[in-house]
Amino acid sequence: MRTLGIVLLSSLFVACNGEETTDDNNTDSGDTTVECADGVCVLSGTITEDLTLTADNAWLLRGGVFIGDDENETVLTIEPGTTVYGESSTDGMLVVRRHSKLMAEGTATAPIVFTSSKAEGSRARGDWGGLILNGNAPINACVEDTDGCQAYGEGGTGWYGGDDANDSSGVLKYVRVEFAGTLVSPDNELNGIAFQGVGAGTEVDYVQVHMNADDGIEFFGGTAQVKHVLITGVGDDSMDWTDGWTGKAQFVVLQQYDDSSDNGIEADNNGDNNDATPRSMPTISNVTIIGSPNSAASDSGMLLREGTAAHLSNILVTGMNDSCLDVDHTATFEQISGGALTIENTLLDCVTTFVMDDESTADPTALDTWFAGQTGNVVGAADLEDPFNLAAPNFAPKSTSAALGAGATPSDAFFDSVDFIGAVGADDWTTGWTTAAAN
């Protein structure tokens, strides 16, 4: 990849199509410009005309770059092999507004990379903002005095939510997001990828978030469906959902590093109203959650709380320090008793398997009894090849692992039929297009 210096611009700019483009009505970060010189193009402000980012240029996000005007469709297309840099000094981020699309379809040999503008070797978590997709799918966190149920995203990332469960925000395929998650304000950091009210018409397949300062990916409501997701070395929760996410996921690896982390999965319905509808209730299969045994920051593999429901299967958790599984809040236990929160064909391998206190009182349902009473669940050794290796991990089960042949595929056309527990079988889909770079 081309390394960007501190000074990227000169007085010799010409526009990518031969002329500079400016939108005097932009209200997000000054005039909207697309400026190129010497193979470096700078994006800023709001873009309301279709644009293609080509692999022969390096592209810099200066401040918040917004695609679309929240009413009309604008399509941002990114060619395979393209690198997009988030400018560290201006907290560069990319926001795709409702009704617009991001068509980012890389390949295994030419992934699309969103990364820090700092030189390799100097990069770190939180160098730039991240990637935000705003959709029109249902959510349950409604702002009063607005038209329909919609919310405004963290970090000034715009409105999201609507009534179109099949809404499409485009395509993310063979995409990496690295060293993002800038601190916008105290307790307000950006996720690597935020799926805000994103619909099931969006294609998300082969995506990595690496070394993000906050959560790796977070679903704020919506119906988004994802496959082949790798989250590595993030500073907070690896995968988070809230506000009524009812989507699907298969083949997800969450690997924590020993210097900073939190929960593998942190799952909520709605913190203000645990019974808000639509209730969070994703269907998730084939997940491998790798804690960091040497880190006190490595908490629970799965923390299910605030009224979430979910149908979980083929989950493998190992190396977490607090517990493999923790369930909190009365509304969440009600989903257990009502059959809306299930976990099957799952293998747990932690020093402490369950935390069985609902924050301050004993759990109303004993997690060990509930877990043992469902189909195909095992507490025992994960027996993976090399899951704690940070430089060259191998998430596949050994030939002796109890994960092999113990899985069962959900009866839904979205899910590929496999017979193993965890995210990786004989075919390691994480190799070739991902990164383990520390900085």
C-alpha cells in the first residue's frame, strides 16, 4: 500500500474527472470537494453525485465524508484493490446515508482496505473514524417528534431507521477496516463498522475489522445479514447488537488481543426499555470467540442482556477470563423461559464457564442447567490448532476436537450447510485477504 505523509496536498490539485467539484450547500464539513494530485485524492463534505474510487489512486477521507442527502440515491463505488485512508488529524470517517449505497466489492486477492493515514509502524487504534452505513430498516430506539421510528447515530453520523426490512445499503465484500474508532467525545467512540438500521438487502461477506478502538461491528437495529466476518484486536466488544437487530450471521471469528478488549459478544435489546419492539432477535450460527487468557480485560465470551432474544447455534468460546456465558436482566431471562433465547450445538471452554448472578442477585434461571438441557451443547476442551497466536492464528479445530461433526445448520436458506461447531472448518476462509499487523 502507498504510505501517506503528513502533507498530502499541493497547489497543483485537479479534480479526479479533470475538474474540482464543490457543493456550496454542504453543511457537514465545509465545501464538498474531490481533489486529486500525484495519485492522491482527497474527499470531504457531502457527495451527492455517483462517484467511483479507482485502485490507481489513494483516497483520503478528510473529516466526515457523507454519501447522499438522506433523500435521494447516491452510489459510491470502490474498485477492488483500492485503499481508502482516514485522515487522523481530522477524524476522517465515511458515512453512507439512507437511500444511498456503498458498492465496495473487492476480491480475495485484491481486497478493499480502509485504514489509517499514518505511516505503517505508527498506526494505532482510534487513528480515524470508521465506516457507517445508515439504512431504512426497522429499529426500536425512536426519537420523539420525528416522522416514524428513527434515531440519530453516535458521533454525528446521521439519521437511520425506517420501515423497509429489505432495504439495501449496497455491498461490502472482501473489505478490511483497520485502526479506526476515534474518540469523538468522552464515552463516544466510533465502531469499526456501524450497521445503523441496515436492511437485509445489503450484501456483507468477507469483512474484517482490525484494531478498532471501540467495538468491532455493532448492529443498531435493522435486519442486516453478514457472513465470513473476522474481528481482531479491538479495544472494546468485538460484536455488539442493540435496538432491535433481527438479522442473521454465519461464520464469524472474534479474536481478542491481550492489551485491550472487553466482551466477545455484547447483546442488548434496548437499554431504556428492555421490552421495546421489534425485539433484538438475530439468528446466528458458526461463531468462534477467542479470548486472551493473559489479559484481565478479556471478559465474557457472550454477554446477553437488556431483554435481547436470539437463536444461537454452533458457537465455540475459549480463553475468556470472566466467563464463557453471562445472561443479565429479568427481560432477558424471560426470553429464555419463553423460548425466544436459545443456544444449541455450542462448545464452551473457559476457566469459568458461567456467571450466574444477575448483576446483584442470583440468576432466576440457572445457566448451567439451561445450557445442558438444550441440544448438542458441550462444556469441554476446544482443541483448536493455534487460536491465541496473534501474528499467524489458526482457528481450525484439530482432528481430535469435539467441534468436528457436532454442528447442525439452522433451517434457513441464508445458512450454508456445515457440520462443525465454530466459524472455521477444513477451509480457512480467513487467509489471504486479512491482516494481523500490530501497527
